[in-house]
Amino acid sequence: MHITVSEMRRTTLVEISGRIDSTNATSLGEALNAEIDAGHLQMVVDLSNVEYISSAGLRELVSAAKKVRQNGGDLRIASPSPRVREVLELAGLDTIFQVFPTQVEAVGSF
Amino acid sequence: MPEERRLSLPAVLQRIPEACEFVNKAAGLSGLDEQSVYHCEMSVDEWCTNVVEHGFGGQPNAGHIEISCEVKDHTFVITVRDDGPPFDPTSLPEPNRVTSLEERRPGGLGWFFIQKFMNRVEYTYADGFNQLRMYKEGARPIPEATPSPYPAHTLPNGVRVVSPNGRLDSLHGRQLEMALNAQIDAGFTRVLVAFEAVNYISSTGLKALLTAMRRLQERNGQIALYGMSARVREVFEISGFDAVFPIAASADEALALIRE
């Protein structure tokens, strides 16, 4: 798994690539928490290059989303692959997260 | 998949990806479609994670996980055994699916996925072992090795052109490997692979190409690829394989790439 964080004008863009599972979900959580602690509460997580995410990774996304929302922000998902989208839908997370087909739309939604 | 396959691992998180790869490969060979293969892989990932985190309580050197895969009656069967304390998944809390984020509590989601992804699941505890058996329908016997199922022809300069078609996925990637091996075994050392009729390639397809390239390099031979759709090309770019293989737009350009 590789994480790239870019600060945009109104949002923080977190681009993840590779595989998110129980061996690396904690590092994802730490990366998201570091942004939250720095006061970056409007987050877009781009999943277009994530081919696999297990419940361990989903838990970190949910946990980060909770924190930013408690502080008036939001965490939105951009361009999940069909496999990842299926997992989000099964877990009912597509109703919890705002999911956008493209990064541009997700960033523009803030 | 003709015979049963087995894997034994220490029960630590860092080794779980090996279990995933093992099951992914076996499921692919069983003829399940790509989505079902993904479901099998994720179910094993989720179960092994539960075993390590809840069963063994995250202790190091705690014990072992043993995984076996087989095909029975067109069903892919995964059996996972561990020598940890009894851990009955049916005791896990049901994940509350349609509540708001604030009420959503972690836990049980992995088990929820397993139940959704697999057709049937059976848990037993006997003789000091937890055993979870997971069933996924849709497996079929692997077709017998046929000689090159993809068309191939030889150019006047002795270059061999192989033209696979359709999906080079976990099942057909193997056919590609056989097709390329057949050319190399027949003595061809300069090979072009025409991608014009290929609409999908997975890691199995990429591995087949890599194997062929290594074999050709051992024989001072060369391989080049051409005629990819944008989608297929993207897979090469994302995986970094575009830096590994010479890739051209047309047959003529590809020929120029492997001219000595």
C-alpha cells in the first residue's frame, strides 16, 4: 500500500494505491489521523488504484470519517473500482460515505 | 484443479497475505470467475485476521493456521484450521448495516463479508482445532492442456507472432503461458504477442508474459508486445510492466524493437 497526501485549496486529497488489509490498515489509520490532527477536516480519499480492501481497511476509513464529522468536516470517497464498490455496498458504507465516480467530482463537492 | 492443495502458516498478521495469494491461485485454477476468486480471497483474509486477532489474541508465536483447497461437485471448498482456543464466529455481533456512522461499531464486519461472499460456511471445534469450511459454487474442472489454443504464425524473417484473444485472466493466463511455451519449445527465439483481440489482462496473464520473457532471454531471444487497447495498456502502466516489456502500437514498430 502506498499513500500520497496533497493539500488542495479547500480539501486534503489522500490517494491510496495497492492493497489495504489487516497487515497495513494501521498505517492507513495513522496517516489519516495525522491529517485530522493537523486540522485538515475536508478529506477526499481516492481509491481508484486500490484493488483490494478488507474490513480492517474499511474500519480505518469509518473511524477517520467519524472524527472529521465530529469536528464539522467530512471524508468522501472517490472512484472506487467495481470490486471495492461491491464491498462498500455490502457493508452498507455507500449510504454512510458520499461516493463520487471521479476525483474531480469528489474534490469539487466541498 | 486436480488435487488438493495445502498451506501451513504461523498465526501472525504479516503472513496472512500468503494465505490470500495461495487461495487466489487455487481458486483461479478451479475455474471460478474473477469476482468469485476475489470473494474467496477476501473471505480467507477476513477469517485468518479474526483467528489471529480474536482467537490467538494477537500473541506472537501463538500457533498455526492450516489452509487447504479442493474442488468437490463443482464447488470450491476452502478449509481453514487453527490450534487456537475455541473461537465460534457465530458468537460475533451482527454488524448493524443501516445505522448512521455515529452508531456504527467495528467488529463482526469480516464475518459478515464471509457469509455474504460464500455460498455456505460450517464452523466446528474438535480435537483442539477450530475448523471453518467455506464453499463457493461455480468451480469447473480445468480443461486439459491443449496445444496452443491461440493462433500463431511465422513472419518471413522468422519472427513468431502469437495472437491471444478475449480475457487473459486467472484461467486463460495459463493458456497463454502454454501457448508461449509451445513456441519457445519449438525453437522460436523472437516472439511478438499481438494484443489486438485482448480486452482484459490480470496478473496471471502478466506472469505468463514474464515467464516467456525470462525463457527467451535465457536463449538470447526477445519478446515484444503490440496492439493494446487503452484499458489493457493501463494495466501495464499501473503494474509497472510497461517498463519491463517492449510495447509498440503496431506490428511494424514491434518488429523494429526486437531487430538485432
